[in-house]
Amino acid sequence: METTEKIWNRRFVLLFITNLLVLAAFYASIPIIPIYCEEIGITGSKIGIVLTAMSVATILFRPVAGYLLDNFNRYRVYLLFLALFCLSFPAFIAFPLFGALIVIRLYMGAVYSVCGSATMTLAGDVLPRSKITEGISRFAFTVSIGMALGPYVGLQVQENLSSRASFLTIFAITVAALVCVSCCRIRYPKVERKKFSIRDTIYGPALPFMFNMMFLMIPYGAVIAYSSILAQEKELTSFLPYFYICLVVGMLASKLSTQKQIDAGSHRLLVYASLAILVLTMVSYLFLSTGVHLLAAGVFFGIGYGILQPLFQSFVTGTTPAPKRGVANATYMLSYDVGIGIGSLLMGCLQEPVGLPVGFALTAIAYVIGGIVYAAYVDRYYRKLKASPANA
């Protein structure tokens, strides 16, 4: 018979792979959608509207996602919504119209709000209490790798085959994720279901982390959504797929070199160092003209987010009681929805008036604001939560 430790290790690995595949699929769609839109005659701010539609739906549905995960069988809820998420990618091929794409993105936002919150919650549930912070810090690395690897795969298929083929590839990835999570077979005791209340769908202690990360995700949304168009403008399209490989390299380098410091609780210096790197990287887009510069930007971008994303996720999960992790993760993940949505919409508005290089550089202001929020409040707030008896 399997020991408890072996069971959670096996389930943790399966959830790790599942989350990596789901995130890769989701983020693969972001850079290929603008190109697909231009192919079917959708241009300018309309592209920004299509991209942002998903963020709007996700923001509105996240509170419901938290309620579903904390009041129903989390594993079954995830299986259902992941199956629904798979269907969104063939829909892009079936309905190539502006209005239809907005509806599809709204649908994606609703179902992904559950998927994006569920895996992190399930991972926390299969980890021993003593391993929560350490394990989630590692699990959250799937977010960073998925964000980088997905766009690489999507763009490679789009460039070498077609947009249609890229959407079918993403569909296949999501089906593989569904098969993978089906092997976990996580059992939950019957949950005492509470009446739905808007007040209970937001987890207050996670709001400071959500608000802080929201600013840090604005430049990410801008870069992921509009790097493909910038590369076309600068005649650097051949380098673009390798930009995402460099992004992964940067994330791996930062993860491997800083994990011991994260485990030891040396958070403050890592946050400040990563923000400094990211600010300089975004400002450097003003002078972007070569493929080497684009690849270097990918490496440094990866270093910054390879530190920040796992770190903030561990802040949330490591300070939240198990029964509240669903709503806590749903609350925190709003930062990605809002931040990426703002970044995509902002660049859609800035593309024509000031150009993408200036627009990218201007988003560095969001890092500065995020750094101020962290230094003025969030760092002290996290230490206070961590020192409380409930998390001792």
C-alpha cells in the first residue's frame, strides 16, 4: 500500500504537469490572437478589446470560482471546468468574426477563472502542512514556465503552419492536461455547503498581495500580447520564438539560484532586485533594434518574473487555512486577470499614438508603483501574517 508521502508526491507531480499544460495553452493563445485578428481583418483597438474581454469575464467570475471550490468537491469542479476550457480553442477557428471572438473570450474568462484557481488549491491540499510554503513556491513555477513556453509553441506553429493549426495544437495540449489530472483521483470529504454571498467570495487577507501583484502584471500583459506585433515592426520576427525560450532560461536561472533564499525567508532583497531588473528591461525597449537585444530582454524578463510569481503565490497559500484556499487563490489570481487585461488594453491604446517601444517603456511605471506598495505595506503585512499563531 502506498504511504501518504508517496501519494501526495505522485499527485503533486501530476498536478504540476497539469497546471503547466493548462497555463501553456492559455498563454500560447495571447500572442497568436493579435496576429490571427489581423489575418481576419480586425485591427487597432479592436484587438485590445478582444484580448481584454477575457480579463473582464475572469474578474467577474473569480468570486464565483472561489465559492465553487470551497463549497463543492474541488476535484470534480476542476475536471468539469477544464473540459469546458478545452472547447474554447476550436471555437476560434469555427467563428472568425469580431463579435464572436469577444463572446469566445468572455466564455474563456469564465471557465478559466475556475481552472486558474483550482490547481493551486488542489496542490496545497495534497501537500503536508509543513511543506505548504516550500511546495507551493515550487508549484507556482508552473505559472512562470507556462507563461513563457506556451507563447513559444503557439507562435512556432502559427509561423510555420497557420493560425488554425496553432489553435488545434493548443486544444491538444488542454486535452492532455485533462487526461493528466484525471489520473490524480483526489478524494474529498463531503463539504457543508454555504449559501452564496458576494461578501464571502473575496478573501480579505489575500487582497494586499492581489493589489500588489496587479501592478507587477501590467507590463507582462503588454509584452506577451504585443511582442509579436513589435517584432514584425522591427523586422525581428525570426527571433521572436527564441525570445520565449530565453524567457524560460531566465526563469530557470532565477529559480535555481534563489530557491534557497526563498525557503530561508529572504524575500525583501529578492523583490527589490527583480523589480530593478524589470524596470531596466522595459526601459531598454526604447532602444530595441536588434535580435540580440530582444533575446537579452527575454532573459532578464524571465529572471524578474521567475522570482516574483512563485514568491507572491507562496505568500498567499502559506498564510491561508486549508478551507479558505479556494477563495484565497481566486482572490489573488485576480491580480493576473486585472494586470494582464490592463496591460493588453493599454498597449492597444498606445500602439498608434506613441508606438510600442515607448508604450513598453511607460509600463515600467507600474513596477515602480508595485515596489512602493510592497515596501510601504505588503512586506510588513506578510511577516505579520506569517508570525501569527495560525501559521506558526
